[in-house]
Amino acid sequence: MQIELLNDFIKAYENAYEKRFDSSFEGKIKTLCAKLNEPFMHLSKELSKEFEELIFSLEKNINVAIIGQFSSGKSSLLNLILQKECLPTGIIPVTFKPTFLHYAKEYFLRVEFEDGSDIITEVSELEKYTDQRKGIKETRSLHIFAPIPLLEKITLVDTPGLNANDTDTLTTFKELRNTHSIVWLSLIDNAGKKSEEDAIKANLKLLGEHSICVLNQKDKLNEVELENVMNYAKDVFSKYFEKIIAISCKEAKTKENYEKSNFELLLKYLQNLDGFKIKHNFVKRKMLECCEILENEIKLFDEIFNKLEKHFKDYELYLNECFERLNSQIKILNHEILEKLKSISERISKEIFESVKEKEAHFFKQAKTLFKKDLYVKYNYKTPFISSDDAFLAMFYNSDVMSKEFKKNKNELIAAFDELKLNLNEIFETLQKDILLFKARFSNIQKDNEFQSDTNFSELRVFCNASDEYFLKDFKNILFENILELDIFLEKLDLKAFTNYENATKLSLSFFSRKINESRSFYELDSSQFSLFYPKKSEIYERVLTELNVYEFEALLINKPIITKIVKKFFEQNKALIIEKTKLIDSKKEELKKRMDCILEVKKALKELE
């Protein structure tokens, strides 16, 4: 059952995305469009529609647009081609929407409105829909139909003047995206002006293959002037246009000057355009442009992920530097802590040693002689003694010197641990700063071309917005865990050593007082066998070390340094997380590579396509 479902899914996928087309040019283009439209590419609706229009354009006439600056005579030229005064002319720019000229058996006008409606009317009504000075319903496009044989093969497009206003210029760019050929119309007086070349350079995106430059009003010049202008125009403009023709729309209005006007030369050029070849080259060029847009999108994404990856590479280098520095500091800290414990022990043992005094003592013992066996003999001796209470009071209550010293040591210890924790926190904050800056920079990134993928940009924004969750949360948890371990060790050190000094002193005093008293008991029983116990300074020191747990902490600080172990674990866990997070970035880059491979494969096929 599951295998059947899987097979059904595979068949459905193949039917949707692996359609088989014939080996014609159109079939190959459809195959490449389908390849780019596979689900993992996440094409935008606009680009999918663009591919559909490109495929459909192979069955339509080629579009030839007449463009140039306003008042260059575009409408006059098209009226000559239409053999009728259809398009309004004037010194005020009036054509605010592109007007398409199609073939039909009779003249008529079709007006399409922005609300989706349209009307069929007389061509004489055109001015009403082209004059910017008249308030009319918002027009989307105008279509003139005329019984002109040239229009059976090509569709001409009249456009707003490029320097009429910003809105018209933007409209021109938008409508002429899918124009196959361009006729750049310029007044012949402007041919020698730098401003005209600047205007051409500014609109290079509109100039595809088979674009020509037509210089109007040649009737204003004599033969010598015309030859000079044409020579100059060829030198300057030939790199932009396939052909340069000088005409006179004024002369072309009268039949006797028709040939002199060079209008026939322009018509022949248009009639001889190889529509089949032009459409094929146009579709290839437009698809390559679309591929370039997709390729640039992927390069942008790849650059973003590389920036993120570089943050982690830099962080890893920073970790290595910090570990060497902190490791040296911790070794010093371990010895400093141990020295403080030993210093405390030495200070306490010194005070205890100085509190050991001597006093007169005696005991009675039965006489061993025959005549005095019922008598007791008194023996006097000097014995060591410690007044534990007096010694303790002298050290900690009658004077606050020792208490202040021990408190100072404790505060220094806490400060050292605070600095260590601060260093670990600063290490994390270095990464945190980079990731949050990355998030701020790219979390609201928008596409700058309608053909770019909405889905891909949306997913990138979501990824960048969640970058602190993806890339900071685990690092922060590691920081907290290791800081907690340091706090636990500090608390243990404080409770068993630095806060325990009074208790250790009491225990040490009690221990030596008991030993002295025990030695006195044995001494009084048999002074010949037992001696009195006088605690040595070294013995007292060793005892205090034991009561302060110094030997335990010596093992934890020097032999098996726990602070070093905690910090080392912090760095190792960070490095392990870097590997883990880099894998996540790599998975994103793998997706990009898959898309890029698809695009490059399509580009290669397009370039080889005949």
C-alpha cells in the first residue's frame, strides 16, 4: 500500500514538473522553463508568468518600439507608417501610455483600462485617451489596428518620451521589457550633441539586438552638413546600433519626395527583419537575463551565509586566543588560592603556638620504700597548657586584625572568580554581538527585483530573525552551566576553607589541648616512660591545614585543577557547538548550490541552443 502511494506521488511529480516536450526550439525552451520551475527553486509568480509570456511570444509578432526623447517625432513617424493621422502630435508630451499598432482589415482603436474593462472605438477617439491634460478613466494600454501589410509581421509600439516625466519613463521601461527590437528616434540636430549620447547610455537596457538609430528632420541640412552629421553619428552611435538612417518625416508626406525622405529605406529595413531569428535570440537573451537575476539572488544569499560562517570562524580563533590567556591566568589563580589557604593556616598556627604556655603542676604518687608505703609523695613539674577559650577570644574577639585579614582574602577570592566569570561572559558576548548585528542587518532584507523569489527571501528573513534562537541559545546555556559550576566550587571553597577559619581554629585548639592533657595523664602515671607533649609549630601548622581542608583543595587546585577543567570544558563545548552550527549553515548553502547547479545547467543549454 505504501509503495503504491509512493509510486503515485512520483508519477504526480513527474507529470507536474518533468513534462516531456518535443525537440523544437519552443519545446526546448519549455523544457528549460519547467526545469527552472521545479519546487525547490521557489520561483516568484512574476517570473513564472514571464516564462509563460516568453513562450507565448514565440507565436506572436515581434515587437518593435519607437523610443526617444519627447518631441523627437515618434508620433509623426508612426502616422506615416499608418498612412493616416491617428496619433496626436504636439510640443506638450501627450502619449502617456504605450500604444501598440497591430494589423487588421480596417482601422479601429481598442482601449484597455486599469480596472480590467476595455472598449472598441474609432481611431479618431485616441487623443482623448492620450492627452495628459484631460481627466479620463485610468488607461492601461492603447491598441491601434490598421490595414497596413507591415503590421502583419511586426507590432509597433509608440512610447512616452523618455524625458517627459519620471512616471512616463518608468512606464516605458516596464512596457518595453519584452520588446524585440528598438528604433531610437532622434532629431538630427541632436546627433552631434553629447546629451543625446548620454540619453542613449542611460537607456542601454532597452537596446537589444537589431536596434537602429533614426535621425529625423534631415531636410534641415544640406548635403555636406548631412554627410558630416552622418559620419559623426556613425563614429559615436555605431557601437550602440545595428544601423543608422537619416529620414525626413516632413518630406515623406508628399509622394514626390517619398524616396528622397529615406522613409522607404526605413520601411524596407523593418520589412526585412528576420522575425524567426529575432524571436529566438530574444527569448534566449531574456531567459539568460532571468537566470542572471536568479544567479545574483543565490550569490547574495551565499554571501550572507558566508558572513555568518565567518562570524563562527572568527569566534573559534578568538576562543583559541582566550583559552591560552585564561589557562595561564587560572594556573596563577590556583596557586594564589592555595597560598592564601596556607597563609591563613600559618597565621592561625602561629597564634595557637604562641598561646601555648607553661604552668606549675603537681601530682601525688605512693612511695615505693618499705617504711613509707602508706605515704604519698608530691611531685612538682611544669606542664604545657592552652587556654582554648582565652586563645580564641584573643585571636578573634579581642582583636579584629585576623578577621579583617581573612575577610580581605575572601573578598579577593570572590573578585577573582567574578573576573573569571566576566571573562567567560565577554567571550560569549563577542559572538552575541556579531549574531545580533547579523540579525539586525538581514532580518528585514527585501528583494530588489520582482523576478526574485518571494519564498526564498521570506525564508531568509525568518532564518535571520531566529538567528539568536538558532545560534545563541545553546552558547548561552553552556555559559550558564559552566558559571554555575564555578559558583558551586567557589561556595565549597568558601564554606570549607575561607569561612571555616574560626571553626578550624577551635578544632585545632581543642585537638592540642586534648593531646597536652592526655600526655599529662600518661606522664603522671609513669614519668619515666612518658613525656609531656609540647606541640611544635610545624605540628600545629599541619593540623590547621587539615582542619581547613587545604590538602583537599590542593588536590582540586593543583593536582587535578577543577577550575581549569571547568573552563576547558566551556571552550570545548563552544567549539563543538561551532561545528554543529556550521553544519546548519552548510545545509543552507547546499540548498543554494542545488539551485545554482540548476541555473548554470539551464544557462549552458540556452547558450548551446540554436
